[in-house]
Amino acid sequence: MKKKLLSFIVLVVLAVSAYWLEGDNLLTKITGETPPSSAQVTLQFPSGRYPETAQHIKEAIQAGKSPVCTIDREGAEQNRKHSLAGVPTRKGFDRDEWPMAMCSEGGKDANVKYIAPKDNRGAGSWVSHQLDQYEDGTRVKFVVK
């Protein structure tokens, strides 16, 4: 009985130590999936500068889309093709996607909304500049201020 209890305690200590040392990466190593809440970077999105884009991000997240974007610049063109398929262009509007095309979470099931081109393109440029320094695979949590 004492040997079983001691073995159990040792296993628990090892598991807790492994998690503490590896953090969220332990789950990734065991399951091959990254936890949706794990983000390496938090980006405060300025709703005052890009109100239509900010509102779209909020609505999409409230509708169940992830607030976390895993940067995947190489997949952006393919994601955009999938997310905008079946969403016709409208004169005077851009089709804004959330998650963005540059996110591995983007693509086929993205939320698409018509917004003013100035707001959409300004927001895209702003995000791009904020994330320039980060490599593909970086997980970014978007928080709309």
C-alpha cells in the first residue's frame, strides 16, 4: 500500500514538474494540438483608429471565432481564396475576414463582413507592421481596445 502511494506521489510530482517546465507546450507535445488559449503575443487592436474592423473582430469572436491568430503568411493567399469564395464584391466596400487570411485559423470558415476600404486597408497595414518582427507560427491574441 505504501509503495503504491509513494509511486503515485512520484508520478504526480513528475507530471506537475513536466507541465511547469514545459508550460502549454506539454499539451502540444502529447496531443499534437496547441491549446486555443495559448498565445505568445498580445496585440491591443485600436478601435478608435479602425472602428469598423474592430467591431467586426468583436462580433466574429462573440460568434465563436478564435481571438488567437497563428501567423501563417505563406498560407494567406490560399486562405483568402477560401474565405471569400461565394462572397461577392460590393462597390464601395472591402470584404473583411476574421480570422484574417494571414492566420492559419483563417480560410474556409472565416467570418466575412463588408466594411469601408479605408478602415479595412488601414487596419491590415497596421496589423502587418505590428507583427513584422514575429515569425510564422507565432500565436497572437487580439484584444480590441
